[in-house]
Amino acid sequence: MTAKRIGILGGTFDPIHYGHLNVAEAAEAALGLTKVYIVTANAPPHRPQPVASPFQRYAMVVLAVGHRPGWRASDMELRLQGTSYTMDTFARFHDRGYRTGELFFVIGADAFAEIESWRWYPAILDAAHFAVVSRPGMPVTALPARLPALASRMTQSTDLNPDSDQTIVFLIDAATADVSGTAIRSKCEAGESIAGLVPPIIEQYIEQNGLYSPKGSGRRASETRAEAAAGSLHGQE
């Protein structure tokens, strides 16, 4: 039987965009992930609340991944009250019967660079493998120097003992789109095109539902984003 390799990518997805999708694609290709869960966060701490509603954010994830074999949109965090934390997400996957060694937490290098400030660090690194993918301005090759205490846990090899639960930080150097939710919301607010930043079906959904426009957003999409939450699900906008 082929060993399970379960990818988990989380974020507020306000909206989901090509940066998110490129990170997940790179991890899937490099590590041979058998399934990828895209988990929409509920309430992120220490940062502005999402502009789009939970339903809208989850709907966009469903639209973005529905045609991808092995990819699943997950609302496990949205069905719960309160703040979304990565460690809690891992616990829910463990409760579903997945072993630690089967879980691969997919994250951009820019978000992983702040891992030392996350809640439950460093224990969180023992709950799943981390699949860290280069982002514009933060290549994975810079992480050993950025996080010297974790350098011994990092590898650019994709070899893995399927019978071991020892967790590894996999460094995946791949090109990913230079885009953020903040930039997309700002463009929508200014009436500019977001073509090429999100899949066409997401662009259509945003337009049809009037998301991120000055009238419909309730607050300016160009507000400066607060610092990424320490250990929130998953520090990826």
C-alpha cells in the first residue's frame, strides 16, 4: 500500500490566489502528496478580521480546488467558534486517525520565517512535517541562516522513511506568484483588474458578489495589515 502523504494548507483566503495555489502545487509535486486539504481559517488573532464572510471565503476555496484531483476544501475550522490555531488543526487530523508522519503542513517561506513567534513553538514542529516553499523575497535557501536553531531539522531532500514519525522541515525551492490578498483587495477597491492574480472563476465570483469594493467591503481593503498571528492558521493571507 502506498504511504499516505497528506498536505495541509491553511489561511484566511481573503481571497485564495495563485500564490496559495503555487505553494500547494510545489509541495504536491516535490513530496508526492496523495491528498491536499485547503483549510479556511475562522478567526485569525492579532490581525484585521477578513473582509469576505466565512461562507464567501470557503466558497472561493471550493471553486479554486474543485477540479483538482486529490485536493479537498475543508471547513473544519469554520464549523468551530473562536480563534483558529495551527496546533488545533493538527490535533483534528490526528483525531481522524492520521499519524504525525503522514501530515505535511504546507507553508510559504515568508510565513515560516516567523515560526519562532507562533503559539506552541517549538512543540508545533513535532506534530507534522513542514513543507516550506520559496516565496518572492524569501527563498527557502535563506531559512537556515534566518532560523539557525532549526537548521539541523531542514533538508532539501524529499527522501523520507515511511515508518518513522520523526518530523522534518522540507525546503522546496520553487517559483511562486508574487501576489497577496492585501494587493488584490486594494486593486478591487481601486477598480483595477485582478486578472492573473486569481483563477478566472475566482475573479468572476469576486465581481459577481461585489467583494472588496468600497461600497461592499465595510472597511478599506488597503488598510495596513497587522502582524501575522503568532501560530494562527496559518499565517498565510
